[in-house]
Amino acid sequence: MKLFLTFFMLAGGVIASPRSWNDYTDSLQDKMQEQSISTDTINKIFSQIKYLSHTVSKDSSQAEFIKTFENYYSKRITERRIEAGKIAWEEHRLLLNRAYKKFGIHPRYLLSFWGLETNYGKTKGNNQLLSALTSLAFDGRRRTFFEKQLFAVTRAIDKKKLPLKNLTGSWAGAFGHFQFMPTTYESYAIDGNGDGKIDLVNNIPDAVFSAGNYLSKMGWDREKTWGREVIATKNFDWKKYKEGEKKPLKDWDKLGIRKTNKQRLPRLDIEAKLIVPQGSNGALFLVYDNFNRIMKWNRSTFYAITVGRLADRIIGYSKLKKLKKEKKLTDKQVKKAQEQLKQKGFYRGKIDGIIGKGMRKAIRDFEIKNDLPVNGNMDSVL
């Protein structure tokens, strides 16, 4: 039913036009009917949906400070999380071994994803999932994506695969122990304990098997690791470094990349990329194909490195050798640097405050042009 008031207070404390919200939810109901979702399910769903302003605020807000790798990594790789991972391994050893045998994902990686996503099930999110997804879709900036997620949840509810009551998750619409988005749930979630149901929120076997199934379907190689921390000798020519370029380990060895104990790399044909999240004078990583599988879970390079490293720490690896302290950078500082580099012809991307691949290349090109040490970080520009 449409309302014809001029304004009303939506849940979450934001005043908005009811015509726009109600018209939009009416249009969603029409789309759901076109997908053969039952009228009963649609009515029950929309009797519960409310506008959640905080989800839209979180999706659209720009942080004052830009996350550096050191800041991101140190907040997530903690002794408490490492120890909790070891305890979870002991508690769920048989389950993790079954998943390893079936999907080829070593327990340490499943534990790492689990630990980073929900602290081993302790923080799964308490946002009403349907309301969060509808609010984000209504916002419009990523409407197609969030509508796709909303329809996936609705189909699962209609088929009695997901409960309508108490269905909660993150503000962005992910849910369960491993924070699956609804379309990921729809495509990859499986029954892990043979009870004929799939419950990623309350059933750990279902959650673990579903995570293993997803990574397996993404092409995880059970014979290889994710990557390793490395160091660069003085002979390594940073002027020739190209981000994303793959080379066999034996070639990286010839160029001057070494293990952190200064020993030579295995002289193998296994291809790897050199990842430089802190510039050339910080932590460096050679990463293999499984790193790309992690990136399919979350497209953040920082996240993928952190997954690999938490997995390593859970099995006893030492701390990073070359993790350096990094200065806090503001969004304003990065945008100003982008503008300056753009004016000088080094940067061609958007002025968005994001230090991405294009920005890092611009910094390296600036350093080379000005005969500066090629570090590839913001220090040179600032």
C-alpha cells in the first residue's frame, strides 16, 4: 500500500520521502513475483523490512584515515586470534580433516578465513539481513548488486532453505560463520553433517564444508601454499619491477629475491608474483596461484595476504621480518598527491583517495624520473 505523506521518519533515524521508499519496495515486490516467488513469502518479507540508515552510511562513508598495510595487518593478526585458531583446530579437528580430504583445503586456511570473518563464529553480525540488503539497494549506487543478493535470499526463504525469522548478518548483507553473500550461499553452500539442511549460521559443519566447497570450486591447488614473505637484495632493480608480473621462482632468485633467512629460493618453474604492500623497504611477498583464489573471496590484497599469514601463524610460523611502521595518511593527503601526480603526467586514474595499482605505479615513475630511491610508497610524494 502506498503512502501519500510528504515525509516520514524511517527506522534508523533518517527523514526520507515515503513515496521513494514505498515506490521502490513496491517495485521490488513486482520483480519478485516475476521470479515466481510466492505471494505469501513476499508479503511476510515486506512486513518486516525497514530502512536501515546506518548500512547506507557505512557503505558510502569515506574514512578520514587511509588504512595502511601495517595498520590493517596488525589489527587482524593478533596473538589472541592465533591462539583462538589453534583452539578451534583442536575442537574441530575431525571436521576440518574431513573437509581437507574432500576439498583439498588445509585446515589452517579454513581456520584463517573463519577467524578473520567472524572471529571463529563470535561476531556474525546482528543486522536484519533483508532490511540491510533492501536499504543498500534503495540507495542506488550498487543497486543491481544488492538486488541480486536480496532476490537470492528471498528465493532461499521461499524454498524453506533459510528462515525468515531472526535472519541476521553484517551491514553489507553477508551472513554465517564465513560471511557468505546470498548469491555465494545459493551457489556453493552445502550440507556438512548429512541432516538434509544447510545452515551456515548455527551449524559449523555446514559452514566449514561450504567454505571448503567454495574455495575448491574457485580452483584451490591442494599441493601448493599461498605465498611467502621474502626480501630483496641490493642487486634487485626496482626500476624494472612491474606490479602483477608473474615469473618462475628461479627467475626471481636470479633477480635478487631471497627467503627471509637470506637463503636462495627453490630453483623451480613455479610462477609467482611479487607483492609490495609497503613499498620496497617494507614487507615483501611472493605469492602463488592460491593467492588469486583468496582474492576471489575478497578482492583486497591486504585481506589476501592476511589470510595467508594468519594460516601460517596458526601452524607456528614466526612474525613478519620486515613489517614496518607506516605513517597515517588522510584521505585529503592522498587526493592531493593524486592531483599533483596527475598534473605532472604520472597518474591517470580517478582522484578518489585510494592507493591502488595505478597510484603505486605513478609513485614509482615519479621516483625514477626524479632519481629518488624507488620505494613505491607515499613518502616520496609527501
